Amino acid sequence: MNTNHDVVILAGGKGTRLFELTKDRPKGLVNIGDKPILWHIMSIFAAQGCTRFVLCVGHMSDQIIDYFSDKKNINSGWEVVFDDAGSDVTKSVRIKSALKQIKSKNFFLAYGDDLANVDLDAIIACAQQTNSLVTITAVRPSSQFGVLQINSEKMITSIEEKPISDVWINGGFMFVSKNISKYLDCGEFEEQVLPEVAKLNHLSAYKHYGFWLAMNNYKQFLELENMYTEHKVTKTILPWNIKKERIESL
């Protein structure tokens, strides 16, 4: 288990698609059950040995700083530092600003709204095998709609409700070299920086087949909240906290 990699979490967004919940608090402090989503993301990393976190704050940063500065709100052994590059800056600017806080040569980079039962050692292994500057955890999201199979006679032969897509997308949980600093001035992280790194053949993908869900809107929040409630009732393991040895058997 790797324990010497810092975790940078992008937690500066405004969460406008969750306005019902973010009118008076930052998205990172929206609770899933009795803990903020940021806490759940941090617990995923901490369970696999990564316990030093750099939170890239911005919008309503004081609330996140107040919450995670209180030792009662974090687990024993966690170290949390904050980096505030401003409220209206790109992810690239946030990452570049956070680099001065990072102690490890390579680091994990996570979005502040994705939950997944990722295998961190497997992501690192992929990065080492490919000698990449950035390794992205690639996931296949569920379709938002049911899919119809229609025959030549215009008859529906089957309906598959919200199947898993065949398309791989960026699920976050990235492993990044600090040498990424050379490219962060190219523009927005996903739109300019990552394509530039891909052109240089330094961008790899770790394909994750387990649980993944982003909390991008109110419907997805309710889905995560229902999972947490079911966990409390049935005493089962939360899908984003399945132990590593069980991930490998999925």
C-alpha cells in the first residue's frame, strides 16, 4: 500500500447545478448522510494509506477551511492544508497554486464531487508502466435513458433501462507528476492542458470497472443519499468504501 502521496482535491467550484443545496454553502460541504462529500472522498484515499490532503478552495472557502480545521471533523492521522487561488479561476490555476503545498514527487488529483471504489495502487502501477505525466481513472457511466432495440418491422424487441455506456469518460482520481507544471499555462485543465499532454503521449488511462458516481446535480445527490440511507438500514458497506481486496474481484 502506498502512503507517501499527497492528495489534491479541487473544491473551489460554485455547484450551480445543485443550487437547492448550495445557496448558503460550498458544494464540498453538501452532506451525504452525516458527512460532507469532501469527507467521503478523503476517506476513500485515507483507507488506502493517503492521509495528507491539499484542498483547493475558492467559492465560500472560509466554510471549508473552518470545517476541516476543526480536529473533531477529521479522522485521526489526517493532515489537511488549504490553498486558495481565488473564486473565479481555472482548475489549472488552482493546481499550479497548490503545487507549492505538495510534498510528494507525484500526487493524486481528485474532483470534489466524485465517489468511487478505486484501487489506488493499480492507478499508480498504470502510471509507472506507461511513464505518464497524468493517469486518469477512466469510467463508463450509466446512460441517463432507457435504450430501445427496434427491429426492421419497427417493433421494439427489448428495453434496457439505463445501461452502462460503451464510452469511457474522465472519472477523476488522477495520478499526476509535479512536472505537469510545465503545461498548466496552456489553459483550462481538461480543455487545453490534458489534450496537450495527450499529444506528447504522456496521458494514460486506468480503466475502472467498479462503482463510480459524480454528484453533479440534485438527482445524483439523491441517488448517493439513498445509498447512504440503505447502508445505515442494512449495515452494508457503502459502494465507494468497498475494501481493496473486494475491488479486485468485481
